[in-house]
Amino acid sequence: MNWQNVQKRINEIIQVDVMADDESDFMATHMPFSRLPVQFSGRKDSLAVQMSEEEVYSQLVFNPNNEHRMIIVNGPNGSGKSHLIRWIRARMYSDNNIDTINNEKVVFIRRIDNTLRGTIRQLLEQGVVTDPIQLERLRQFVQSSDIQNEEELKSTLFYAFLTRVETDKEDIDYRSAERRRLASFLRDDDVKKILMEDDGPISRFYELLAKPHGVKQQVEAAFRAEDFMGMRKIMNTIQRNGSQDAKLIIARVLKENEAEKLATYLNRFSHAVIQQCANMAQGDVGEMIRQLRLDLKREGKALTVLIEDMTTFTGLDAELIKVLSVPHEGEYQDLCRVTSVIGLTNAYYDTYFRDNFQNRVTHQINVDGNIFGDADTLGEMAARYINATYMTKQEAKEWNERGAEQELLPYRTWEPDFEWESERIADREFSLFPFNRRSLLNLFNRLPEKTPRFFLRDVIKVQLNAWVQYQLGQGMFPDTKVSAIGENPLQFTEFQHNARFESVDLPQEKKQVLRAILCLWGDGHLHEEGEEPNHTIGNLSVPFLRFFGMNGLSGVRQTSIQNVSAAELIDVTPAISTQAATSKTMSVAEKNYRSELEALANWYEKKERLAFHEDFRKRVRLFLADAINWQLEGIPAYLASRKLALQNIYIEDQLERQEAKENLIFIKRDRDSYWMLIALTEWNYYGSSWDFKDAPFMQYRLIAWLEANKADIISRFKGEPGVTPMHTLQWSMSLEYLRLGLTGGLAQTESDDILLRKIFSQSENVSSRSDTDDAWSRLLKYIQHDARKSQFEENQKTLTRLPNTQMGSVIEDRNSKVLIHRDQVEQAFCTLKNLYWDVSTLLPDQSIERGELSTSAARLLQSLLPRVKEVLQDEKRKATELLKKLKAKLGESLERDTWVEASREMVNFLYMLNTEYHINFQSNLRTRSEKLEEIAEELANTCKRSYEVIEGMKFSQELAFFSTDPCQLLQDALDIILTIEDLAFKEAQKADSALASLRHDTSTGSENVKLVEVGLVSLIDRINALGGVNHVN
Amino acid sequence: MLINVLQDATDRLEKNKTSQERVRDLAQFESNIKKILDIANKMDSILEVAIEAKRQIQMPIVLELTLRNDLISTMRSVLEQAQDGFLDNEVVRNLSRNADDLRGYFNSSWTQTVSEEAKQVATSLDTFGRFMSNPDEASQIKLAISSRIQALPSQKNDVSLFASNLKKGREMADQAGDDPEIKMFIKKVLDKQASLADITPNVQEWIRKHKLEQRTKISFA
């Protein structure tokens, strides 16, 4: 076999954008249309009848009754419209011995390069144009189009439009002055530049006229509103440099309605411009066809016009349709009969065939994708094309010239020396090698666009090329590039086969090829059955696998234990296929399940980001919650529960990136993790149960992953080495101790037991202290602020839950009694007590930036502890001041007796005030004064203790002491003393004042009193001045 | 200290209360005020005289502690009460008594101060008056001196006069003999310093001349 020739033939037969040029190749590969819906009118809603292509030909095209026919062939791109029309033509030529056909002039306009130039060239080549002048003009156009470069032709087009505007005489859309301004606007260099850009309107017209652009959907050659609205970018330039008219117009056309109006106006000239540029005058096409028909009539012939794609006549289409729709009767009986078969899209038909034209349509043939896509059709098409590639051109030609009968089609398909699938065509078997039906269907279903065109281009051609390259020793078969087999990953239907396959010792590239063969050609599994010559793996014949170099592959036999690992000893029955779903009745759950498996495959094999990661992470969480005995591992249930939060589980390259941090559970993208996630997905799909076929295998994978990662997970949860659960407990207890101290919850002397109960009692974060402005109060407010309050409350919860033993899953929130691990608590307590609750040495050296569960208490302690120490200093200072003041009032000794005496003095004084002098005062003064005697002991002790604390004591002793707010006690005592003193002072002053007043009143009324005062004072002085025993002279 | 403050307040309150609660008889008050005034004036005079006496004759005026304190205390009480518009009779009596005590004290001090010398001078004047150039004057002075010995004079002038008379009397007594030896002997007699050795034949002759043998006494010191 000359494989180079085969390669060449492949490219000849299957061209990228058009059908095979050669008619014989066309016929050799033609797939008969067996079911064509045909409507017998131009109305969209008329009833359709199913006809075969032969019936269409014989009943509609062959036209033995010589009826006027305008047959529209419509359908989406790539559906086969052009193919059908071409077949009609070929069919006509195969009937060339029939008189009717012999007397038929067939004009076949192909969509060679989808340009008007190409169309006109064909018209010229096929002798449609008879008028010499017209002939010359069209020749000139074709030639000039060939010669003219793109810029010249575009310029021609542009100025044609400009001229139309300038010479337009109608005031329908714009008045004369407006048209002048429009012309001026269009002449502006910047405007022109934009209109002539590659994706601008002039380029669109150019493409229609002369630029080959393949079979891709042709963009309509027309002006659009966006062409003008997009001129915003040159607005400033025109405003600066443009003419007055240009400035005016551009400001208008930036608005949508004005832009739309201008586009519509210019499009009015489209056909005229196209014709002009095509060197065609108005009416040329009509005249051309009419003249042809006249000539043919005279010759006794009829005309069949076959147009593959009507859009190639853009600019001339209206005329053409009009002239083709004219029947050869009545006043037009001098015209020959015309049968036109015109291919166009549904959109074109709806847009351009207005009602009157639709009425002239005699038939509609709908070619759509519904008639293509089943295994039979694919198989037959493939078989034909495969065979055609092996035929020489000559063979094909000869066969075609002989009538192109299917039964006589040469069979040249290369066949292997083992049995292979074939298709029955015209009662003969045509081998599908190197394809099989399964591969054709699978590959077709993986196409982004499921049309014959793409099937031929992207499946048949690509894989045949690969096959030839393989034969030439230059490549591998099949081609496994994404462009060749699609984006969906290839998966075996049974997971253990995936695992088994991964362990196959082959180079990666070959493995990829083998996977494609097994999943696309085969059934997607590794079941090995039968013996030679019926030896199959994955329902593929082993010889086939060997043929492509897959030697030594062993599958999974149902009863054999050889070459199967212990983990893979399972009772295999076909599981649900993981191939792209073909069933249209899949449940939502199943769809999700498949999607998840696909996502995992993409993640693992294609290194894509993992979709549905949240679901996967949830399952991991549930699994780990139960699979690890956290408490036994030394991790408190509460800690485990909190740390098993979803955000702490990260799968490598999951869809949304989390903040870069040390995730507690980091699932790497490796095989073990991949299988773990699959196992959990399976478990979830089967109702959170392990009751499914592959369960043991899945469980094995799951446990394998767990065992590989468990130690690391546990270590991370524990926070080792820096943070251990014991650390966390100590910090929590210490923090609660501080809180108790600040809120007055501590006592100077209390047993360890009582203190422990207090710490674990979850008391409220309120203080009995008075609201003052001192440092303690400020710190109290700080910890009672909402944000910190919640932190303390959280700490309380943590504290009780950390040493709590929880039954059942750690993540189940059970509102049960708390069972504390006393030994843990006591161990922590002992440590703290030895440190006198100053945990500075237990805190991490570095500042904790973010408080996670295990370190949140430490973080708060880092900020709080220094402040507490400051506050204690402040309290000591206050106490010092108070003691000093009290001493000034009561004397050096502040013992109990002093307080008692002071209390009594004050009480007596108050009593005397009231009873002797009838002076009233605050009712509570007496009570307060009496109370001093009641609490004299306490006051004395407080004073004594204050001295000791001021001298310096341990942290906890100071905190416990000041927790009870002793300074307030002393302050209260001092306050009552000062109040009483103040009262005494004021009352004495009042008495003095009263006395002075009395004396004043008395003295002002008597001179003698003054004399007596003066005299006696003088006498006293003189007597004092006299010598005496105790008098110093 | 608290206690001090309370005590002080109590005192002041009490003082006020006491003052406020006193029954005030204006007429009585005015009467007692006048009495006090009189007593004060008297005491003032006494002091004036005493001071003059101290100046003239070096009468000591150091008051005895009890007397002084009593006096001052009474006067202060008087002051306090007077300021209150109240003067009880007792305090008036006390002051009066104090004033009397003061006079008594000063009288005693006067007597003690002047008695000896005054008697000496008087005796000398009496004895030697006839020998003086102006025996009438001597006799007047002797009378003047003798009448002031028992009590402090009531007037300052009287103190001055007394001092002057006493001085004059002494001078006259001194000048009673024209013989220096006789003057010396008279002076010594006035000073109670004359001894047997001083009785010189000249002195002896003077004694016989003036028939003073019987008036001359001898004693052993």
C-alpha cells in the first residue's frame, strides 16, 4: 500500500472548507440522504413529506413535466445543503444519456471561495453570460479583483458609497444639506480609516466581493449602528481637527438611533455599490439570466440553476431571485423553464424572502442535523470515506463515468488480518478499519459541533491521517490531542480498572494512546475475555491492540487471580459508564455524580482547578471526624471539632484560592488523594453507604490515604511542636483567671478547689467594681467591650470543652453533660499555680498575629497580661496614697481599735450634732460611720495586707488581693471620715459665724462694751507684760 | 486628725450654743458693764500707780502666778461674755475680787518696799528734826511719809510725792549735824549701820548736847 498516496487522497477527499472538488470523489463518498423533509410550498408552516434524495431528484429536479420549480434547500451550516445540491448536479450528469437531461442547461454555482467574484467567475465559465459587453465587464471585474490588492478594492468600495451619498437625490432619510454634511463626514480621514478597518463595514463588503473566507459563517456585508457608535474613540480628534460638518455629524451618530439611521441609509446603496464594484450594472443579473433563458428556449432547452449558497450572490441576490422566480408562462412564455435549487440558511430565508417571494417558492427541502448522528449513518459515511481514500483518483473517475453505481463502487479499504467491523453498503461489507462503530460514535459525540462537516474534518480526516502516519512510522494512532478527541477526560467505566491501568508500565504517551483506544474504541474497561482468536480486552480484539503496539497488556478476568493485586480482587460487573452522558433521562443526582467524577479527573489528570471542591471537602471532613479517634490521639474533641472546619481543609488547586496559610488538612494532588476523593464521591452517591460493588476497593484507597496522612494531620491539629492541647488549656485557664481577677471574682484566700470551680463555672463577665476612671476600670471596660467580651465567652466555652470527653463524632453537637478530664485540668492548674498565674513564660515568644482556636487565649494574654501588671502597679500606688491619708486622719496605727474608736467618735459626734445642737445631716452618714466599727477588723486587715502587697508580692497574690477592690473599701472609709470632718468643719464655721453675728449685734449697741473690750484687752496685755513666774520679761 | 477636728468643732459648737442660750437682761448687762468698766478703770489706775511706784521707788511688780492667771482668765471671761451681750454677776464679782486682790497685792508690795526706809526716815526726822534747819518741814515730811506706808497710793502723784518726801526726809536727816563726823554718824544711824566704834567723843558730845542719850539704843548684831 502506498501510504503517501493515501495521505494525499485523504486531503483531496476531505478538504477543510469545501467538499471534494472532484466529482468522482464526491460520488464515492456521498452518503445518500434517506430522509429529507420536503414542503411543497414556500410557507414555513406547510406540511412536510419525507423523501429520499432519489425521490427528490426524480420528482422535483428531474422534472419530466417541465414545471417551473424554485426549490429552496435550507438548513444550518454544515448540515449538508451544499452536498445535496452537489449530488443533484452529479446525479443529473449521471443521467446524461437521458434526453431530458441532455436538453438541460445546468448552471452550478458553487461556494468555492464564498465571494461574489468566485460566483461571477463561475457564471462566466459556465457560459451564463452571453452579452459581449456584459461579458467583458464581468471579466474585467474578475480580473481586476484578482489583480487589485485589498486596499485598492476597499478604497473602491468606500468611494462608491461616498459617491452614492453625494449624488443621492432623495430626501427620504436625509435632506440635501444633511447629505452634504454626511458626505463631508465620510470624507474625513479619521472616519474613513475607521470604516475601512479590518472589522469595519468596508472590509465586510470586501470579503463578500473578493476575499476568500472559507465556510465559516459569512458576516453580513452591511453597515451597522455599532460602526458609527464606535467612533467615540476619534471624537476628540475630529473635534480638534475635523471640519464643522464632521464635528456636527459625529456628535449625532454616537447616539444609537442616529447611528442606526445612518447605517440603514448607507445600506440602501449596498446592492448598487456591490454591483458597481463588480462591474455590474443594475439589472445585469436579471438580464443575464433572462437572456440565457431566451436563448435556451430558442434552443429548445431548459435551465437548471443550482446554487450551493445564495449568500455568494449578495448584492445580486434580489435580482437573481426575481428572475428565477419568473415562470415560463403567460407573458414569459418566451423564456425557458427554469428549475432552481438554491441553498440558503433559515435565517436568510426568513430575512430576504419576503412574502411575495415566498409565494414563488415551489418547494422547501430541510436539511438538518437530526438526520445525521446515529451509529449507522456515521458508520456508513466513515466506511465510504475510508474506502475512497484508498481508491485512486483514476479508479474513482472511471467508476463515476460508468454511472457511479453503488454496487459497482470499487472496494479498496485496507483490512487487517484479523476480523474487524464493517458497514454494509449496497449489499457489500466495507471495513471501518481503523475505526469501529463505537469509536465513530464516541468521537462524534465528543465534537463541539455535531455536524457532518465537523465529523469529516475532525474525526475522519484527523484519525485517518494519524493512521497513515502510524503506517509510515511517523506517529501514533489514534491522535489523542485535545483537538482530536475533545476536552472531556477519558475514564474507564470501572474504577479499579483505572487504577489497574495506571499501573501499566508504558511510556506516558503510549499510555495515553492506549487509554483512548480502550475508552473510545473499546467499552471503557479492562475486562479480558475469551481466548484466541476471540481474545478481547475491553471488548476490543487483542490482535487489534497488538497491532498498535499494545503488547503484553493484560486485562481483568473474572475468575483469574493472576496479575491482579489483592486490592483489586473484586467481583466486577459493569458499573455506570463515566463517559460523557448520552442518556437524556439521567437523574440530577447522577448528573452531579458524573460531573464530580469528571471534575476530579480534570483536576488530577489535566491539572485543572478542582470544581465542586466544597462538596469534596465536606465529605473529607465527615470522614476524618469519624475515622480518627481524636481524643485517643490526645486532641480534645472540642478542638478537633473546631479545627475540622471546612475552611481548614484545602485541596490543592481548588477553585477558589484560600489565603495562603498553613492549612490543617492539605490534600495534595496525587494519586492517593485522587482515589480518596473518588471513594468519598462514590460513598456519597450511594447514599452515604458502602453498599456498592466497588466498596472494598474504595475503602482500601480511603484507608491508604488516611494512614499516609494521619500522623501529619494529628500533629497539625495538636499544634505541635509550638502549641499543644495542654498549652491551650493552660492559656485558657490563665485567661479566665485574669478575667475573674479583673471582675472581682477572686478572693485573697481561697482553696484550689474553689478557685478551680470558679474558673470552670462560666461566670458572667460583669464586675462589682465601681465605675471610676482609674486604670483598673479602663481595663475592665476594655475586656467588657463587645469584641473582647465575646472572646472571653468563647474562651470560657473552650475551657469547659477542651478537657471534655465527648462520645460519638467530634463534630456532632451534643448538648450533653460535661465530663472533664480532671487529670488534665489538675496538671494545668498545678503548673499555673507554681507560676503564681503569671504565664508570661508560657506564652509564645513571638506575637500571635491571628487568633486561631488553640492560640486565641494566648493572643489575648499577650496583650492583656502586661496591662494587668500595670493596673496592679496602679492599685498599689492608690493603696499607698490611701494609707497615707488614713494615717493622717487616724494616726499611725490603723489597727482595729483605731477604726473602732474613729467610728465611735464619728457616731458620737453625729449624735451630738443631732441631739445637742439639732443639726441635721445625711441619713446614711450615721450608718456609714457605724459600719466602720462593724468592718473594723476587715479594714485593719486590709490595711495590713495593703502594706504587704505594696512591699511586693507574687502576681496571683496581688491580683487576688486587688480583685476584691480593697482600695475601694479604704476609700469608702476615708470618704466617710472626710465627710464627717467636712460636716464638723462646716458646722463649726456656722457656729462661729453665728457667734460672731451675735457678738456683732451685741457690740454695736453699746459703747461701754467697746470700752470694756478695749480696756480689758489692754489690761490683759499689760498684765501679761508684767513679770511673773512663767513670764519672760 | 479626726479626733482633733471633731473636738474642735464640738468646742466651737458648744461655745456658740452657750452664748446663744444665755438669758440676756439688757439692763443688767449695762449695769454690769459699767461695773466692769469701773473695775477695769480701777485696775488700770492701780497698775499705773504700781508702775510709777516701780519707777520711783523700785517697787517690784511681779505678779504671783495664780493671781495673774486668775485675773487674766476672769478678764477673758468678761470679754467673752461681754461680746455675747451677756455678763453674769459672778464674773463681775470675780473681776472685782481680782481687782481687790491686785490692789492688795500691790499694797503689800508697797508696804514691803517703803516701810523700812520710810520708818527710818520718819524716825530720823522725828529724832533729829529739831536739829534740822527747818524742823517744821521735817515734821511735815515725817507725817507725809508715815501716812503712806500702809498702802499703795491711789494716785500716781502721790507716789511721786511720797518718793520726793522720802528723799527730802533722808536728805534732811543726813544734814541734821554740821560736823561731818556727826553727819556720818547720823547717816549710819539712818542706815542702821552705826556701831559703838562710831560713837566718837565728838559724837558722844553731840548726843549729850541734844539730850539723845536715852534715845540711843545699843544692840549686838
